[in-house]
Amino acid sequence: MDNISQTEKNISIIYIISEQKDIRGMIKRALIKTADEKKITELSGIKALPSNFNSDTYIITEYNRMHIAAVSKITPKRNVKLYVYVNNIRDLNEHDVIFLIKHNIDHIIHSKNIAKLTYEKFIDAKIFKKKHYNAFIDKSSTLFEDLCHNNDDIAYAGINIYGISNHVESVIEKACKIAQSESSVLITGESGTGKELIARLIHNKSRRSMNPMVSVNCGAFPEGLLESELFGYKKGAFTGAFTDKPGRLDLADKSTLFLDEIGDMSLSLQVKLLRVIQEREIEPIGSLKTKKIDVRIISATNKNLEEMISKKLFREDFYYRINVIPVHILPLRERKTDIIILIYYFLKKFGDFQNNSVYGISEDAFGILLNYGWAGNVRELENLMEMLVVLNESGLIAAKDIPEKYKCASAAGHGQDARLGTKTGINIDINANKIKDFGIDLKKEMEKTEMDIINRAMKISGGIKEKAAKMLGLNRTTLIEKLKRYEKNKK
Ligand SMILES: Nc1ncnc2c1ncn2[C@@H]1O[C@H](COP(=O)(O)OP(=O)(O)OP(=O)(O)O)[C@@H](O)[C@H]1O
Ligand SMILES: [Mg+2]
């Protein structure tokens, strides 16, 4: 059956390619609900696949790079839809996702969405969605629509948490389990990782969701004020207390109290709150009566509380009270597949609502964002994407639109990936022949790249060596030595 072309007789319009019979069977079972079984052909490899097609065709292959590379070459592409099957979407790393994008895959199916797989005739407008040749991530990409699907567990909780990393899945799973309990939860993670989002998910999935979650930012109030915010006060308790005021603990009765930035709470207030957690009752300032309350406490911090305990800046007994169940959220740079998904999500979110003329992001711009360190995590990415979308005029977000700060830090080695074409000054292609053919002096090129990065860091830091060294993760003395050597070479 080598290289047969599709004829009138050969009416198959759906090819399922997998070495494993059970995978082919599973995909076929899902499809025959909407497609005529006679039109489906199972193949164990790509050799038997026709090289051109007369009718509109679906090609569904398992995740096998050789198969994907081969099917992506099929022309004309217009009437062929390419699907890739993976058992678990979480098994994909950032290189796999990039591979799928580069090979123009239209859809991804996996064990969780396979039941929804349907055969649609190509006249369906959705299938003819226009693709922009110069967009690496296209706002109308159906592949990303599949990848960015919100977890069904949280869809009904009114929370938008996107990401396909194993980490995000395990945090969501843990949060949903915790929601069924009454235990105190401590959420830790760098700034902007989504701690409040997870706190809301726990609350919304709990039996307390009938009442609104009450939040207090412990870092936003001076000590005395935080106490009256939490406990409330009686009229005349202190100068200025003209009326009774309920505290947030009281307002959170039968609900959840979210104590954000708990690391900023004073030691004396920690003692008072410890008593509330133990006794489950409060005493407003200036009141002689206590009141029973039923509050679930979720705390969050980006500080290392154990280190603070060792420095006597945080109470150990209080720590164990609030940290019955710990939830830690990893920084964004440690879950790169989520960066890709979130770039698409924010592109769509801000594109749809703020500037509909934006259709995508270029490969260069994408490379910069993927390799940046994201110290401000999801919030920083969200803010940058909003700015890039709102200010965009050409429709395509390109590298030139991204502020220098992101390019410099990206090139300075936050896991840079030469294959993505980040602008480091030299496009390093690890191919010995090419290097030989073009006569590249690698050492010289590397020095040139290094100096380019150092120069940019010096510019950004306003010429302050200490600041530039910190940015580059170098000792100040190492930086000075490099600058001296550079000056000498120039002469
Ligand atoms: N996985 C995610 N999917 C979609 N949006 C996210 C995700 N994680 C975080 N965000 C968004 O990023 C922003 C920051 O999240 P959040 O406020 O929950 O972080 P945080 O850890 O509490 O930050 P901070 O430490 O600064 O208080 C919010 O707008 C939130 O909606
Ligand atoms: Mg927060």
C-alpha cells in the first residue's frame, strides 16, 4: 500500500496512525459517533499514508516526532486537518509544545477530551479559521484552544487557572481535596505565583462558599490598625471609635478568612490570633463579652517563615497552627509549559477585550518571553502582555515591542534556548559542519556575545557595576575583571 493516492474508490477521509492497536481503537470508537466507519482507515505507520488527498481529510497520529514531521509536510494543507494524540497532556514539556506549533498541528487530543472528539465537515467556518503565517502563537489557534482548556474540576468554581504542567495539576487537585476539610492552610510561593487564586479556589469549592471569602492584607496595615481590623471594636474603646465596628474575623463567620502576607504580622498580634484559632471565639477591642465564631483560616506568604522562626521574627506555635496543610506554588520559570499557555491566554484575554486587532506574537518575541526569569511570576507576565496588546499597532507583537529589560535578562541565561532564536547577538546552531563552513571562531563569538550582554546590563543599571553584576548573577569583581579585559582587547 505504498504511497497510494486518494481516488474515488478510496473514500477514506480519516486516517488514524499509531503503532498501538488499542490507541487506534480508542480514537476510532470516539469518532464513529459522528463519522461513517467506512471512511476511517487505521495505519500502524506513515508509510501507507497517501501523499495527496482529494477530499477533506483528518489525519490523527499518536505523539511520535517522526510521524508528526512527516504528516506536517503533506500538501495541500488546506483540506487536511492534523491531530495529535497524547495520553496525558501533562506529559508534554515546552519543547514538545514548540514542536507541535512548528509543525502546524491543528488539534491535540488526550484521554480527557477524547470523548468530545467529533468529525465535522470542512464547511464548518471554525475549521477554516485563517492562520497568520508570521504568528508563532496565533490568537485563533485551535491547537491552543485545546491546550488552554480550563480544568473541568475548577470550571464550575468560577476560577480561571491555566497551565498544563504537572505542578499546576497537582496544586489544583490538592486544593480541591483541602476544600472538603476544615483545616488551616498555608500557601507559600514567590510574589505573583497565584496564591490568592488558590485560596479562592479552596474557598469556592468548600461548603463555606455560600458566604464571601474575607481577605486581609496583613502587610497593608500598621500593627494597631490591623488588630482593630481583625477583631473590631466597641464604641468608645479608644479615641476616634465613634461607633461599634465589626472585625473581619466576625465578618468571616461561617466563611473563610484569607490572611495575606502573614509574614508581616507582628509577634504580639500572632499571640492574639493564636488564641482565637484555639478557642474559636473573639473579643472585640473594648468589649467585655466574647463571641463564638466559625471561621476557616487560609494564610499566604512569600516569606520563608521557618527562617523567620529561627531568627525569632515569627512564632513557632502560631506557625504550626496556621500551617496544618501546606501548599507551595512553584515559580513560573520552573514550569515553562505554563509560560507558553499563559502567553496565549493573556494574548486572547487582552486581545479580545482591549485591542481586537492583535492577532498574534512572533517567534522572536515568544523566545524572549519564554526565557525571561519572571521574578514577578504570573502577575508580571500578565501586566507585560496587557501592555504589549494595548500598545500594539501592527497586529503582531514582535521582539522590537518588548522592553529591553526583558531581552537582556533573557539573554543573560535564565535557561536560554538557542534553538528559539533569542537575540543573543549570535544564533548558535550546534552543527559542526556549519561552524566549519562559515569559519566561525567560537571563542571570539562567545566573548562578543558576553560583552554585548554586559554592555546592556551596564546601560540598564545606569553604569552602576554592583547593580549590573547582580543582574547578571556575577560577583562585582568578576564583572570588573571582564570589563578590564574587554577594554584591553578593544585597544
Ligand atoms: N495559573 C494561572 N492562570 C491564570 N492566571 C493566573 C494564574 N496564576 C496567577 N494568575 C493571575 O496572576 C495574578 C497574580 O495572582 P495572585 O494575586 O493570586 O498571586 P499572589 O501569589 O497572591 O501574589 P502576591 O504574592 O503578590 O500577593 C492574578 O491576576 C491572577 O489571576
Ligand atoms: Mg496575593
